[in-house]
Amino acid sequence: MNLYVDSKLSLNIVKPLLLFSMSRVVVVRGMDPSPMVKVGLKYFPKPNFRKIILKPNLILDEPPPTTTPIDTVEALVKWYLDGGYEVIVAEGSGWCETFHAYRRLGYIKLKEVYGVKLVDLNNDEFEVLRDSKALFLKEFEFPLTLKDAYIVSIPILKEHSITKVTLSLKNMLGATLGERGRVAKKGRFHRKLNESIVDVNLYLKPSLAVIDGRIAGVGGELHAKPKELGLMIFSNDLVAADAVAAKFLGYDPLKIPHIKLAQEAGLGIADLSRIEVITESI
């Protein structure tokens, strides 16, 4: 059953960051995701929901660095299960069937070994939210799997042919309903891509970014070439996480339209001078 809800609260009121506030980003250097996750997450509060949604980037069924490595997601699964949380891996692949990506990239292991539920958000039940002040998406189909959940965006650190980078904010475009019968299941967002990225994040309100930059992807989003950076990035401010990650790829985050727009919309901080960066090594 799909529910229809009129949102009486404008997305634009979601502006918790004060003009001179600082955001914290933790950069953990290493190559083994399990200890890196343990070090990175100790800097942030425990989730305020029992249900944890882990959202990797499985845009298609191609291995890393085009997609999020399973060992990073597995490390997060074990961390949250050990904390007594319900853990769900959820994705809506853009260029293939989601369960084809789950199978080909080894994600079925998470279900078989840990009992984790795998969800295809392209076909999820939903409720419709509406907001007249949204930048582009005045109406949004909110997947019910994501309701009342602590959402962790887990992208690979990667370049993109249109948006320059695809990181934790853009990764959330996959946490949406797919367009049936189309090869490009998220094509509707490309009519105003930067605005859509911001709107989706304002509707979904992800809680944490974990960006896997051990082997980054350069040269494009679909057939990325590997570049070893040997790091992972953690933050409960996705804008700040993406700003720091973009810098590692050589970009000024304030010159990346969707990151700058996200700061202006109150989603977080993109100005590197207002971000506290803590570096750890494994």
C-alpha cells in the first residue's frame, strides 16, 4: 500500500547550522576497513533510531572503484549488529536491476552470513511528501523502508562526468523509487540534477556519511579507474564530508554546484575553513 502525505513543514526550515558553526570530519588512513570503521565512528554519537539503513553506491553491477566495496559495508554491518541495532542494506541501482548488483558484487553474503535484509528501493512501498518550496522536487515518493531510520550513506570516493564528484550527497539519489521500464532508472532527476540532489537529501535526511577512499575512482562514474588514496572519511555532516572528499580529488568544493547549493540550503557546511578535520591512521 502506498501512502500520500501532504507535508505542512517546508524543507527550507531544515537549517540547523549556525552561521559560524563548525562541522567535524574524520579522515582515517589505512586499507583495512574494519579497524578504520571502529576508529572513525567513535567520534560521533550513537544512532537515535534502532533501525540502521546502510546505503552503498551500486549504480550498476560493476566492481569497485565504480561501486562501494562490500568489505566496507560488511565492517559497518558488524559494527551496528554488535551494538544491538537492526541493520538493512538498501539500494536502488540506476543502471541495472538492484538484486543483480547484490548478487554479482557479493552482497548476498551479508544476508547469508549476518541475516541482514537486502532491499531494492526501486520497488519499495512509499508515501508521497509534498513541499512547494523544494528547489525542484515539489513532490517526492519517500521509500517506507527508510522511514524512522538512521541512514548511512556509503559511497565510493569517485569522480562524475556531470557533477564532477559523486559522494555521499549524490549517493542518496539511489535511495529513491526507480522508473519502471527504463534503463536509466533515475533519469527524472537529471532534468535539474544539482537541485534534485539537494531536495532528495532534505526529504530523506541521512544521518552519517562514510566515504570509502581507499581506492578512489577517477575518470567517470560508470567505468572508474582506480587511484589509491588509502583513506576513509566519516562525518554526520554529509556536506562537510563531501567537501573534504572533493578536495582529495583536487576540487574546490565551493565550485561544485550541488555541494555549494547544499550549504546554501542548510544541509551542512562546504566551506573548508569551517570544517574541523581530524586525521587518524591505522
